Amino acid sequence: MSATIEIPERSGTAFRLSHGETLTVIDPRGRQVADLLAFNAEDIDEVISSGRTLDYAETIFLTTGHLLYSNRSRPMLEIVADTVGRHDFLLTPCSYDTFHHFYPDMPPHRGCFGNLAAALEPYGVAPDRIPVAFNCFMNVPVDATTGKLSVLPPISKAGDHIVFRAAMDLVIGLTACSAPASNGGSFKPIHYRIDSAR
């Protein structure tokens, strides 16, 4: 098993994930969201797609056994283990604009969008290429009658995790989310681990 790496609170990182390798995203303290992006390492125009994934899965509750698809309808990641079972693939990464909209009385923060843009820049990913992220551990219930979205604290507990297997060579962006409502009002680190293909 490889070493576990920490993403400090309200920050992000990017790295390569090879075909067949697994990425384990861990919530070490509980109730902390991690925004995840994936790009084809050989062609960054191919990127993770909320629309394609939710369409093919026919559910917004993605968990073990589901595939995360690209904008070209190709599998990018498979969820192979999940101790939480509640994640979000509807809402865009938080940003300066998010803070101005939802938290006008708080100091603005560049959020996951800014952290992802900075981390992915060395891989040739410009800010306008950043799509909706797969928000690990984010709890976004939808009212079945009105369609209204709510952002509630994650149900993840300390040590909970989700494991993805890469279906192609990828560039991954990953954050420890910066939005207060998404994380139960506090900011905590995220851990991750990459393990070799079996």
C-alpha cells in the first residue's frame, strides 16, 4: 500500500493517475468535501462529464459499481469501494463568485475553482476548461416535488473513503473544499492514496 498524502484545508492539488491504478480519497476527520476532476492525460479536451454520467447511471446517487464518464461517453473512473454512499455531481466548484453570492459577509476565497485552476495549470488546463466536479462526500438532497437543492453537512465520518479505478491515463485535480455550508461550517484536510494496478 502506498503512502497517504494530505491536502491541507482549503487547498488543492493535481497529479497523474495511470490506467488501472486506484485512487482512494479519505475524509480523515469527517464532514469534509473533496472536489475531484479528471482529464484524459493524452488529450485534455476529454474531461469528466456530470451530464453523461448521470444520464447513463439514471441516478444522482453515485456509489460502488458506477462509472464516471467523459464528455466523449467513455469511462474515466469506476467507483470500486465507497463507505459513505452520498456524493454530489450537480454543483460546480466553489469560487470567488460563489462566496460573493452565498457568503457576502465573509472574506471571499478563491475556493475549489481557484485551487483547481492553479493546480491544473501545469498540465495545460485553463480555467475555462474546468467543468462540474465530482464532489466526494458532499450531501446535496433534492426535494422530489419542487426540485429544490439543499447543501447539508456531509454524512461522512472520520476515516470514511471512496475508491476510484482509472479506466484510462488521467490527470486528476483534487481539493479540500473551501465552502462553509458544504463542510458543516469548518474546514479540514483531505487525504488520498494512489495504489498500483493489480
